[in-house]
Amino acid sequence: MMTRLCTTNRQRILIATCLLLFFLLGPARSLAHDEWYRGLDLESALADSGLVLVGRVTDVSETKLGVGGKGERSLLQYKFEPVMVLKGVFSRESLLLTSDDLGVQQFTDAAPIEAGQLRLLILGRSFAGYAVHREAVSFDQAIPRLSSPNDALLASVNILLAVNHSLDRAKKVALLVDGLRKQKGAAAIPLLVAVERRAMLAAQTSDAVESIAPHLSDPSPAVREQTAKTLYSLLKADYLDQPKFREAAANALAASIARPDASFVPRVAAFQALGAAGPQALEDTSVKAQFGLDPLATFAEQGARLHAIGDLKVPGQSRAVLALLNQLPLDAPGEIQYGAEWAATRLDPSNGVKEVTLRIKNKYEAGLPVVTEIDLLGNLPSTEATSALVDVAALPLNHDERQAFVSACNKVASAALVPALATMLDPAQQDIWWSAVDALIKIDTDDAAKALQPHLLQETNLQRKIQMAGFLGRHGIRDGYPYAIEHMSEPYLREDAISALAAIREPRAVGELRKILETSNDVAWNSAAVRALGTLGASDLASQFLEMAQDTANPLGPSALIALGDLHEAKAIEIARAGFASRDPERLEASARAAGKLVTLPGVNADDIRDRLAALLADRGASQPARLAALDSLLALNDHRLDGSLVLAVRDAGLENSELLIKIEEQLCKRSVRLALP
């Protein structure tokens, strides 16, 4: 008994010491002069540029301009002597640019450009010639200053230009990884950022960690921070849970944390990344050693470490974390509160959620905001968070708390939250309104539809109104029918409107659509009517639709082919087969959409069409809508060919920054497909 009491007392003394040090030390002091290259991202600017050159400033002149008869502004003119052209062609002896061309006025921190300086100019086209168009956090990032014509940043620029030139995302990653082996210091940051942009491929590239991890020991805090962030992205993207990859990353991050570091920012990033390494990382003693509760220099570090303890579910810490949370002042900084609350709820869900709920009550009574706690509840599993969110809804929340509440409800999506969400449907507060509507649609119950029904008229965004109409229709409420049928001819609303009509199943819809098809001479209206009639099962029109679809010159042909797919008309299979050879992107897309429903019909022999769907998804030359249609069809068919096509498609550089690539990566993750990269 005495031993247990002594142990408990030692824990209390340790926790009290931690807290005392946290609050005596106070918030971390900001760096007096931050590193200008922190987060430097050059890739997209280089891709969009028309001219990239290294220029030496040979002259700076100033012209005073009168403004409005009472004011004055300065226009600076810079004369650059080209030292090196990295992209494009420049055939003159000097380049004259004004402060307006360089965008100097948008930066409050703009240090003067002086004669003799060497600058990297990444220029896009303007109506007059050249100008800096890229968005940057500082003037030095917009127009980087170079130390010499051999500045290491120029090697990174050349690597990124080669990356932009490559059409294969896997080869882009290989170029970046190879570059990171050679580059050091600030010049590595743009490469690390570019790797992070392709985290899924990098996570399965054999030597990626070996090339990235050494930068965790760079003398620059900004480089160490970006390295940790990049490793975090790779760990999050590692859906295969590769043991060797995770072990190497975790060991490098643990070593980085263990090294003395005057700057807290890289350590925070390293703790966050280590939390993504998975529980197996704790098998290494050097990793586990980083997760004690000994005092750290800043709230940010302590919060990040506590969050990682929760992510990894570090064994043996539950009681100490709960005790720490109990002793935290209600107005402690958000980082430490969130970290402690997260760790408590992950290590001991039942007691942790109770403690967070009690903390919400105490903070509210003390007049303190509870946004941190509401955000936390939104990140918990529905079974753990729902009852606590119901309790929160009983409090008179302010605007920020209401916004956090509806956002949390959207993540948790429990039917028990419908009554509370119904009270949040205030169109005067659009940010809260839209999140509340999205949450009700995601919950997708009859009660959720009934709660939303009285507010359909209040939605002013037409696209969202039609989406709401479709949701209500799925639950037997037909109030949104007029909006769907009246706007189905508008291209950007067509898909939502047709989906809404299919969900609403209004008895008079088929008759009105037939009338449109018979009397209208407008292609957009007729095309929409054909699509909607197919969705609603007007099978008696199949022969008419077949005639339309067979005629490659008929503008209604693609819509008719999609409608035939919806009607499961087996005779359309040959039209769809022929459509895969079409040069018309709309007909190709229609063929892919229809094929997904036609190849499953009895008696249809269509292995070749399944092959064509797989080939279309992987075809870099095909339009994205057609490729998306092929993906949707292969998913509906659950075809074994899909995995191979996903592996090829994810490497297509032309898909970067597209919704199609996001969907491809989501499916690779869900299906745990190995990319087989070098």
C-alpha cells in the first residue's frame, strides 16, 4: 500500500513540476529574423513561367508620380543584366522591370533591391511583356536573392524544371529524390515541398526516406521543419503500412527530437510526424524514449508530443495523462489543451471523453470559449463523440462555437445530432448553414430530411438547392421537383438536376419530359430530357433513343447512349463498343458510362469492353471526364482490371491537381494496391 502511495505521489510531483515549468517559461519567443526560405515552393511558378533567368542589378532609379492631385507614389525601375537563362529565350543585353512588374507593392517586408545584387527572376507573361505573377509569402521568396551564379538554389531550379518537363509522376519523384541526395540547406526545401505534393508515390519509392531523412540534421531550423513535414505526409500516405519504411522514418525522427535544438518549430513538426508512424514504431526503444512526460521548453512541443502519444496509443501513459489534463488551467494555451485532451481520449476513451465533457462545462461556466474541445470531439469516433456533442448543443454557443459544432457534426454524422443541427439552420450565417446542411445530408435519415425540408426555400445557391432537393427526394419529399426540372438544361446543373429527378420520382415528371422532347427545338433541353427519361425508366422510348445514339452526327446521340445504359437496353452494347474509338470526347464519355451498366446484362459477351474501360482510364491522351466515367464504371463492375489501370493512371502528370487524381489515389488506398515503383 505504501509503495502505491509513493508512486502516486511521485507522479503528482512530476506533473506539478511539468506544469510549473510550462507556465513559468511562457510562450516561445519568436525568432527575431526568420529564415526567408521557410516553406519555399518554386515548382508551380517555374511551370507557369515564360522566362527564368538570373539577373544582376546594375541600376535602380526612382520616379515620383502625383496621384489624385494630392498624393504621391514612387515607381522604381530596375535594370538587370542577364547572367544565366534557365528557361525561355532572352536576347538583349539588359532587362528593365518596374516595381509594379515585380509586385513590390504587395509586400510590406520588401527589402530594397540594390545595385550589385543577384536575383532569381521567375517571370510570367503580361500585356506589356514580363511580370512576376506568383504568390509568395515574402518578397525574398518572390524574387530570391542569390549569393553567386553558383548558388545551390539554382541546381534545385534546374531539377524542378526537369520535374516539370517529365510526364510521369513516378519519374518526377525519382528526380526529386535524387536531387535531395545532393542538395543541402535552403536549396533542399523546394525539393522537399515538391516531394510532399506526391507523397503517395514517394512513400513507395525505395530510397525516398534515405534521401530525405539526412536533412533532419541540417543546421537550418526551416530545413529540419520542412523535412519533418514531408516525412509526415509520406507516413500518412503509406496505406501499405510498410514496416521498413516506417521504421526508418521513425528512427530518423526520434533521433532528430533527441538532438538538442534551440528552435522548437522543427521539434513540433517531428513530433507530429512521429505520431503518424504507427504503434509499431514504439517497438524501438529510441522512439519510445521520446514519449515521457518530462518538461519541454514550449507549449507547442508539449502539445505535439501529447498528440503523438494519443496517435500512437503509448501504453502506460493513460493515468498520468488524465492527471495532467485535470491539473491544466482552463485558460491554458490551445496547443497544450488539445494535445492533452486528444491523448486522454485515445488512451482511455471512456474516461477521457468524460473528462473533456466536464472540461467543456467548466470552461463555459468560467466564460471561456470551448472551440478547442468541440474540434476535438469532431475528430473522435462517432460512438465516443455523439453523447458529448449532444450535451454541447444544450449550451448557448457563440458564432465560432456553433461553427465548430456543425463542423464536428459533419465528421461524426450521427442521427442523434439531427435535433441539434436543426437549430443551426440560419441562412443569415452562411458558413454555419452550409456545414449544417452538409451534416444532415451526410446523416441521411428521414428525420434529417424532415429537419431540412422547411429550409429548402431559404437556400440561395441554386446548385446546392438542387442537391438538397435530391436528398429530400430520396426520403420521399418532393418539394424540390420544380427546381430540378426547371434547371436541368444548364450544363453546370445538369448532373445534379437529373440525379434529383431520379430521387424525387415525381409522377408528372415523365409526361413533362416527353413534352419537352416532342416540342422543344433546343439541344440543351432535349439532351437533358433524354437523360432524365432514361434515368426514370421510360423504356418505351428505347427504340427512339437507339436511333439517336446510332447517328454519330446527332447532337443528342451521347445523351441517348447514356439513357440506354440506364434503361439496360442490350441492343446499345454495339453502339457503346464503337464509341470507344470515337474522337468525340462527349461520345467517348457516354460510351464509358453506358458500358458500365450494359456489360452485366444476361447474354452479353463484353470482355473486350471491360478491357477498353481499363485502357481508357489509363489513357493519358483521353479527356478527364471520359476517364472518370471509365473509373466509375469499373468501380461499379468491381472489375479485376481496375487495379492495374489505377497503377498506370496515378503516374500521369497531366492529372495533377485534378479531382480525378484525388479519386484514383483514394481507390488505391482503399484497395491497398501496390504501385511497384523502382
